[in-house]
Amino acid sequence: MTRNITLTGVFVALNVVLGLFIIIPLGPVRAAPVQHLINVISVVFTGPWSIAQAFLSSTIRVLMNTGSPFAYPGSMVGALLAWLMYRKFRTLHMSAIGEVIGTGIIGSIATLPLIMVLGLELDFFYVLAPAFIASSLIGAALSWFILRQLDKKGILERFNK
């Protein structure tokens, strides 16, 4: 448990710091592929703690004005589905696919109430959904590549003993 809490803190820090440099602004949305990269890596190393990582990272990014409230449904649903897919199939690519489906599709749909509360036009959803899909695809693909390299070198196996 201590290892998971420590790693979660490290992943939050990496997410926040790297997210300062890689942000794609789209109106009130700030697409953050680093969030998705960290989500998938966090799932493999910490399991369900990745959901706490997504929440804490989103909160800090919102407080620092490098993220928007739209980060919550996208990142947390993405982390949840990535973890569920990884837990069920135990493959890196299924975790990455879970992140893309969770953030890009389910997470973007989950923003609809927030769009209405903020008084934005419903057409905004048609900008937000593709941004979520693109951002999560980039981050998940990068995480899959990194994790695959770690797996080839036996690091994941040694870490998960």
C-alpha cells in the first residue's frame, strides 16, 4: 500500500509538471495527452490508485489554470476503464484501449451536464469529443510504447513480483 501511495504521488507530480509543457488549448478545453499517458502507466504500476492519481492531477491542473473542469470526467473515467480492462485482460494494449474508450467516448459524453451547467452551446460537445479522442489516443499510444519497452526489458515483471 505504501508503494502505491508513493507511486501515485510520483505520477501526480509527473502529470502536473509534464502537463505544463504539453497542452493543446481548444477554447475552454485544454487537451492534455500527458494525462492519458500517465493514466495508463499508473494503471500498470498502481492499479485502482490510478483513479486517485487522475483526480488529484486534474485538481492541481485546474487550480494552476493549466486544466479545465472538463478534465475530471475525462481523466477519471479513462483511468477507471483502463484499470478495469487491464485487470480483466492483463495486457498493455487493452489498458490503452480502455483509456481511449473511457476518456474519448464515455468521458466526453459525461461532460454533457457540465457543458449545460456552464451555459455553453451544445455544439461545443462536437469540439470537445474529438479533442478528448485525439488527446487520449496520443497519450495511450505513447504509454503503450513506453510500457512495451519496459516489459521487453523485464522491468514490469520484476516490479510486479
